[in-house]
Amino acid sequence: MPVNTITPPGSTIGILGGGQLGRMIALAGARLGYRSIIYSPEADAIAGQVSAGLIQGSYDDEAALARFAAQADVITYEFENVPEQAVAECERHRPVRPGIKPIHFAQHRLREKAFFRQAGIGTADYQPIGSEADLAAATALPGILKTCTEGYDGKGQARVTTRDGLKAAWDRLGRRECILEALVDFQCEISAIVARGLDGTTRCFPIGLNHHRDGILRTTTVPSGLPETVLARAEQLGVQLALSLDLVGLVALEMFVTRDGRVLANEMAPRPHNSGHWTIDACATSQFEQLVRAICGLPLGAVDVLAPSRMENLIGDEADGWLRIVADPTARLHLYGKAKVRPGRKMGHVTYVGSWDPSPPNP
Ligand code: AMP
């Protein structure tokens, strides 16, 4: 690998977004000797607590974005809803990895599904819902109606079984542009997190088994215990996605495993993912370090599992149990430094390493 493509330790990584993912990217970068600068609309963004600097600005403030980019050697983003224009503005000054293409598709559920299909990655049946005519033509029932943009953690979604129910749900969602996805009768949910380096090398983390409740990820378990054929297929789809996106960085692909063993894509995120947090404590390289390696042109790290683990999110007041958790020798506690507890807000996570109760949590 030619040295001039490397952004060496001592350089500054710019991170668009100031949440927990940005915070954990900055921490991983710091371990390798990088400084981080955060761009966030919030002056007290939690990623700023562990970074060399923070520039406060809105995502349409070109001058502030330019000031931010000028202080960075390479730039990444920690959430896929960063406006394309903000990334374009940064790209005028510095390389942004993974760039505009992945967010263009990840920001919009219909575009995303079409991209999966084009890349040869199977999905549930789906239809656009944006007019009365679309409602009348809908056949993907029972299904889940989702807004095309700005939905996350189960927000902006409704389960529907009948056409009348669909119409009522679309009204409740403000008659916005939506996608109706056929309900998948899945045996489980999994995710592949794939890194692609500047030299085109790809590496997939071991596939995690995910449990969601109320649309929010609750736990990820590795090893997943799933058959080799399913794991190999999931990894293949993840790599296929990273290659189709021409991405340098990280992409997470969330998938359903159907009862007859097929693997269908649900959604992607071109950034570190909640289902990869276990890698910090139980993998040879964490997903955050892997992202830093990829965008800085370093060789990708090994992805060997060091120990069985289960990551549990600490949501809302669950983080109040921190004292019990730190007293548990199998627990690795991560708190995100958020000042305000709100129901449904991800306050931290804990990874149980080495020995944990193998029974899945109550769904
Ligand atoms: P999403 O925001 O699309 O990741 O959806 C959140 C959660 O809702 C998923 O992790 C699944 O548990 C469930 N879900 C979403 N889409 C479907 C679907 N088409 N069929 C069955 N369950 C779904």
C-alpha cells in the first residue's frame, strides 16, 4: 500500500455528528494516536466530551462546515441522515469516507430497497405508498408501513393487516412518502458489519444475532449459533453490499432469516452499528477501530472473536443500574455521558463477556 494514501496517526479525523457512535469512533481513534474534531448542531454533544474539538453548526451552514473540514485530514459521519449537501460541502475540502453514495441510498427506504435488489440482495416484497391510487393497489399485506425518510428505532412505522388499516396508518403518518413492506415471518434477525479499506480489501465481522423489542435493538449475541450456511450467506450479502456501494469505511446490513432459511435484507447503515458494539470488548478489532483503519488507509484489523459475548443496550432508566453492572466481573459497561434520561433513549450498553446466561431475553 503506497504510504501517500495513508492518513497517519497524529492526523485529525473529522466526524459529522456528535452522538455515541461519534464518541466511540473518537475513542478508538485516540487509542491509535488520532485526534478527532466533531461537527454537531449541539454545543454539548457527547462526542465532544472525548474529542480534541467541536464545531457547533447546523448542517446547512457552509462556512462552519468549511471551518470544520479545514481542521480535519479525513472526514467521516456517524449517522446516515446527515444531509447530502453537508457531505458535498466537506468533500470540497477533504476526503469524506464513505462519501455521498451510501447515504443517498441509506436515507430513503424505497431507494435503499431498490438498491438492494439491483445489487442482487433479496428483500421482502414492497410497494411505494404515496397516493390514494397506491393504497388501492396495495397487496403487500399484512405488512409494515414505514416512512421513507427519518424513521429509526421503530419510529415512523405501523403494522397493518387490512387496506382500511393501511389507509388509517398512512393518515397517521401524515400521508408522507412511505414504503409498505410485506411482513416477514422470520426465525431471527442478524447483522453483518463489513469494512472495506482504501485498497479495496473487505472484511466482515462475525455475524451477530439480534433481538429487538418495540423496534429497538435490545441485544446482540455472538456467536449466533446459526448454521454455517446461513452465516456464509449473510457474510456474502454484506460484502456484496460494500462492493456495490464502492464504500471505504463500514456498512452494517440488518437481515431477516426466514423460517425456511433464506436471508433477506432489511436495512443498511454506512457507519458503525449498535449491533457491532460487542466488538469493543470481545473481538480482535472493534468496529470503531476498523472504521478508523479503513478511512485512514491502514490495513484492516483481524476480526477473530476473542470470547463469546452478549451486548445489551441500556435504554432509558435501565442505565440507573450501572452500579450493579460494574460489580459484575463478566460485564463491560459503556455509558455515553448523556445528561438527560428519556424513555427509549440509548444511554449506554453493557457487554457480557465469556460467560453469560445463554437463554435469550424475553422478546
Ligand atoms: P427497521 O426500522 O426497518 O429496522 O424495523 C425495526 C424492526 O421492526 C426490525 O428490526 C424488525 O424487528 C421489525 N420489522 C421491520 N420490517 C419488518 C418486516 N418487513 N417484517 C417483519 N418485521 C419487520
